[in-house]
Amino acid sequence: TQSTGTRELLLELLQQDDMSLDSFSGALGREFVTPGCYRHVVHHPSLLEIQQLRYQDDQEKLTATQVDTTLRKQFSPSNQGEKLALVLRFNLPKSCYATMLLREIMRKNDV
């Protein structure tokens, strides 16, 4: 698995400094020892949907709210007007941040 590769890399880096994972066990006391796991550096969103909508008023509702969805209210945006909105729908696993995905989508390439 990928996490096994991460562990091996970490062990190799520690060994270069004559250290091991045991170097950290109990050195700071139990109050500083926390459980953890390896995380993937990059995640790709699943169920990614992109939709362009036209609208006129900045206060216009463009998507169904969580309450609408819970109450199964039907919602259909007008999709009319001079302004253009981009609606993104996606799923990310736990510990992933939607703001990071949006930052990557909106980032301008410096040429």
C-alpha cells in the first residue's frame, strides 16, 4: 500500500540521522504522545460535477440548501441573466479540505 511506502521512507530518513521510531517513544512523556496514521498527500475528489448557471441578482438562490435536500424540496434555478456562476459538487474523504480543492481549481498559472 502507499502508506507502507511512506513508512519505509520515514524509517530510511530517520536511519540517516542514526534515529528510529523508538527515538520518539516516551522521550517527551506520555502527555505528548498521540495516535496517528499516515495520510495521502494528494486526494482526487469523487463524484465531481461541474455546472454553469446564469443569474441576474446576487441574492438569487442557485442551488438547493441542505435543508431543501433533507426535506426533499424540489429546486430548479432560473438559469437566466447576464452573470455566470460555476457550481461544483464533489465528495472528499475525511480530513480533506474543500477549500484546498477550490484553491487548486481557481489557481492561475504564472506564465
